[in-house]
Amino acid sequence: MSANHYLPAAQVMAQAFSGILAEQGLDPLISRFVLTETERGDAWLFVVMDDSVFGFLDAYAAPSVLSNLTKALHGHLVMFSRSFGLRYAVLLSKVKNEFSSSEV
């Protein structure tokens, strides 16, 4: 499935993201949004943050912020990455089980 299938959901989440961060008392210093799909078919929306966030890294990566983002984005998994820049990753596709029932 193409990541374009998730474009409408990604657009809604992208529009909401700044407001959700602001509600958490954080400046919505967003540089850009990137929609992509993995080889496994997982669709991800990456919210790339501006470099000025580095000074407040702990606040942006706080578990409470991630939890509130997940709730505000209707249960979509949200993670924060510090490697090669700062970004949030939002899983748009359904969570896939790592193992089928026959492998457990």
C-alpha cells in the first residue's frame, strides 16, 4: 500500500500538531513534516523539529508529552527520536504483531 493512502490522515495530524504542542506549554518549532512508508508497509509521519529545540530536549521528549500527543491523535503511537536531528514519529498504519499466533 502506498503512503499516499495515509495522506489525508497525515494532513489532519500535521495541522493539529502545533496546537497540541502549544497546549503542553511547548513552542511548536516544527521545521517540516515527512510522510513515508517502510518496506513492511508501516506508514509514518515524521514531525521534524527545528534545531532550537535542543536547548529544551527533555521537555519535548517527556513521557507525559508523548502520552498526551498519542491521546490527542486518537491513539496513534507517537515516539521521539534524537538521532540525526530531533523528530516525532507518528505511526499512521495499524500496529502489526511481530509474531503470528503460530510462532508464539
